[in-house]
Amino acid sequence: MREAEVVTAAGRVLLAHLTDLHVVGDGCDDELHVDNNARLAAAVESIVAESPAVDAVLATGDLTAWGRPADYAKLAELLTPVGCPILPLPGNHDDRDGLRTTFPGVPWSDVEHASWVTTIGDVRIVALDSTLPGKPGAEFDSAREEWLREALGRVHDGPTILALHHPPFRTGIDWMDRSGFLGLDRFTAVVAEHLPDRIVCGHLHRPITTMVGGVPTQVGLSTIEAVHLDLADNPRPRLIIDPVGYNVVAADGPTIVTHTRFVDPENSAFEPSWADLYA
Ligand SMILES: [Fe+2]
Ligand SMILES: [Fe+2]
């Protein structure tokens, strides 16, 4: 009998993909649909408790409610327990300088947009700031096109994950798509030319999977309220309270697998008997 092929975990890189945390600073009097900070704390507690430990936390924007100094102080406090590198990107609710100041260990590129490149194990993460300050939508201007071409064009022996806040495609949820993505065609052309192994993003507040320029693309789920799935033309904006969750991106050589983990303090994992499983 042939032995089963063993897929080794050696060299595997695990990333927790958090997005759209919308953290609120102490003393800020915001009207909230859910307790944003408590829900992030629950996600962080899960990241810390689960085994094996993740190698880094990738946070793809809208990390604060309104980009205030107090919001960033609270964000840093809530993320500290993860005990691994925190790799943040700005979203349309963030402030570039606030993010840079709060996370000085990130290898921020020396450019106006808050983008960076780093490696975790053999995984290269190219993080593109897609924000257009003061607006909800995305912008891919000539400066960012030049930066992205250079970043993706560098030789790298391992998989590449391209991260940005805004989904670089039309999701079909009209009222969210209306925020727009200036330069989307040029972004897609750069992706098709350089073919990173995966694109991860946020902003939509619900998990979505598609292909962009030939690359599998995954929108992560927000830790706060979700956008209601409504694919009708011109729907009313509606939100829905889904469970807290985050993705775990497992990169093992050229294979990248994305898992979704929901977090509910009322429902912890348990071991069934074999009889339960195969009855
Ligand atoms: Fe958001
Ligand atoms: Fe956003």
C-alpha cells in the first residue's frame, strides 16, 4: 500500500486577516450599532487562544472609527495581546499619519501614500494604500502605479500577497460599489502583468471571493456589523449583525488557503465522539 502523501507544516506561514475594526477611542461619544471595541477584543482573544499561533496579523484598513488620536491609542491597546507583528493598512476611516505614528515598526515606504512591503517567512506582503483622503472610495494614481509596479517587479522567491483596503472589483452591492475605485483598469492591468498569488482586502464588511486580473481575491469580514447581502439594483443601504470573525490565511509554499473563523463566546469548540461523527 502506498503511504499517504504527507503535507508538511514546516515553513507554513499563518496570517490572521482582520479588517474594518472601526475602533473607538475612550471618551469618544459615537453612536454605534454594536460594541466595536468588544468585538475586536473577542477576535483578538480567539487569535491568541487558537493553536498553532499565527505569524502575523494583517489588518486591511478602517482600523479606527474616525482616525482620531484616541481611536489609535485604543487600537494599539486592543491589538497588543496578539504577540506577533501587526501589519496595518489605512482604510477610508483612517488617518495615514495616525497609523504611521501608532505603528512605527512597520516598514512604511518613503512616499505620501501609506504603503509598505515586508516578508513573513517566505511570504512577501505588498500592502498598497488605496485611500483617497476625505473620500470613501479608492484611488490608484500614477504615483501608486509606479510604486506597485516596482514592488511587484522585485525578484522574490516565495508567494506574494497583495493587500489593500478597497475591493478592486465591482461587488454587485450597488450602494457600496458607488464609493468607486479611480484607476481600477490600470490597477487590474498591473495585477495581470505581475500576477501576485493572492489579493486580500476589506471595506465591504462581508466575505466575498472573486478573481481580479487572473488572481484569486478575497474580501475579509469586518469585526463589526456586516453589509446586508442585497444584489438588487439600487438597494437601500442595510446592515446586518453577523457573528464576529476573521480569516486565517495559510501559505504553504505556493499553496495559499483562506479559512474563516467565527468567534462566539457562547459556542466554543468541542470534541465529538467518533460514533457521533459516523452514525
Ligand atoms: Fe469599514
Ligand atoms: Fe472602508
